[in-house]
Amino acid sequence: ERLKWEWNSLIYAFFSPSPTIEYVGGHRSHVFRCAAKGCGKTVCRFLDNSDARSTENLCKHVGKCWGEDVLHQVFEFGNVKAACEAVKSFTENGSITVAFKWKNKEQVQFSHRPHKKWQTRAEIVRWVVESACPFNIVDDPGFGCLMKMGRPGYYLPNPCTVSRDIRKAFVCVCQKLADKLQAYGGELNFATDTWTAPNHRSFAAVTVHLEEDSKPLVIPLDVVEVARVSQILTLMYLICLRGAYSHILVQCWPANSQRC
């Protein structure tokens, strides 16, 4: 309680007013619990170090959890009491929604700031592509109800916009993939696979295999329908190459390159 009177930084408004005293790894520390709904994460500040009054770790967590813009806005209030009221208003305001951000492949971290217009379009592109959803799913009444309930002005793109965005993303991905493969310092291994669907249509796929961050990486370059199945494997292979990764690699690759 004595130390709390010396905490004048506005960063404390984002945490529970009464931190706990715990021993972490044998070190006595103050444990601050984030006040954001659904967060519940704690930040430790060791008391036996020279930086026992430092707020650096607290600021880092708030920047990731609440957003840098919210942090800067609260700092403009000038006193802790006004900052606490502002943070309380944020946590109770139903128009403040969560927007996800990939932290790594295994964990998703949520923010308390709503998506901006361009972020909404980008997330819908990723969702539609990864889940193989039709473009007109954004016109689904149930989806619209979930997205606009409590925030009727929330922006949702129409199916034509989603279609254009996906096409633009595809073109950009092709170029970035070509640049990535050209700049790769190791060996690139290309493979093909063919199969027949239950409707008796034949398909061929081309993939590239490489190593990234000491882990094997497989990238599908294209899937093409084989109009006529031939027993000549060489012809099949040329069809795959021409229809699959030629437009990604060959057109972008320097004419004198020998790395493929």
C-alpha cells in the first residue's frame, strides 16, 4: 500500500488496482493482472532488482493487448484518475470488439480494437480462401447478424469486392512466391502428383519442396485439370509445368538463370 502512492504512471490504469506479491523463481515480485476482458494475463515486476519501479514490461503488454493507439490516447489524460475512467469506459463499451492477430503458428492473440476497413477486407480474404467459402457468404443473413449486432455501422464488403480483393491477393502472392524461390539459397525440389476425382475428372498438381527455419516446407504451386489422360508421362509432365508453375517462375526467372 505504501508503494502504491508512488505509482503515478498512467500505465497502471490498464491493470487491476491491487497487484499481488508473489515469489517467481525465488524472486519477490509484484504481479499485475491486465484489466482487459478476456485477457487475464499477468506481468511480473521483480522487487530485488535495480529497475523495481520500471514500467517497461507493463507498457509492452498494453501495446500488444490494447493497441498502441489506445495507449497513446490514455496517456493524453494527464492524471491517473482520468486514465482509469477512460480505461473502464473502454472495457464496458460494447462497440469495442476484438480483432485477432497471429502471434505464432500455435497461439492467437486478441486485441481490444475493432478492425479498420482495410483490415476487415484483408481478414475476409484470408477467411474465404483458407475455409474455401463462396464469395457471397458475406451476404449471408446470419453472418451479417453476428457482425453487425451492437455495431450496425460495421463495414462489410460485398461479394464483388471480396472477389476483386482475392484476385489482387493472388497476383501479389504469385510475385512474392517467385521472389522467395529465386532468392532461396538451397535446392528447390519440384514434384508432381495426379489423381482422378469421384466424378472421373483427372487432375495434376505441382508442388515445390524446400527447407525453411530447419523445417520442411511444401508449397503447392498449382492444380490443373487434365482434359485427356495420356500414357506418355513426359507429355503429362510438360502439361503440368506449362499450366502450373511456368507463370510463377519461368516468366519471372532471368533468362540466363540455371538455378531451377
